[in-house]
Amino acid sequence: MKDYDVVVAPEAADDLVGIHAFITETDSAERADHVREHVLGVCASLAALPGRGHHPPELARLGVLEYRELHWKPFRVIYEVGDDAVTIHAILDARRDLQALLRERLLRGGVG
């Protein structure tokens, strides 16, 4: 079984920075660090088994099947599997509306 490279797109890195900042502000830096490390662990785990995630239902309903997602607690890691690499496109709070988040991202000029 081959291992894939895992690439975190700049938009996904920004997502994680925002999540970390929010948790630091509303809870604690220790909790924010804990969440960041676990989410990064989920991302790293995709090197070995990238096909295990499912298609985000909001995208699948639109016929967009090139993206997959994994969850850790309330967070969604949205990614795409290429020939040799897995690209993490977004790290989102699952309590938020994915379609609204994607629309907001598109209006900012980045698809992720």
C-alpha cells in the first residue's frame, strides 16, 4: 500500500488558525492546542488511507464527488485525493453551514 503526500492548502491552514484563535479566546490556549494537534493528526492519517472518508452530502447532492471528508469532534476536514497526494482544502466547524462557508470562500476569491 502506498503512502500519499498530505498537502494543506493555504485556505485550510487559515481555517485552522481561525479555529485555534477562537478556541483560545473562548476557552483556553491549552484546549486550542489540543484541538489543533488532533485535527492535524486526522490530516496526517490520510497519507495511509485517503479513501476512507465519505463525500460531503452537501456537495454530493450537487454531483460534486471529487471531495471527501473526515470528522473529528465537531470539525470537518474536506480533502481531495490525487494520484500521489491528498490535498486538504478546508477545516470547518461542522456546526456551521457548509454551503454558506463555501459561498463565503468563493466570494473572497479562493476555492480552497
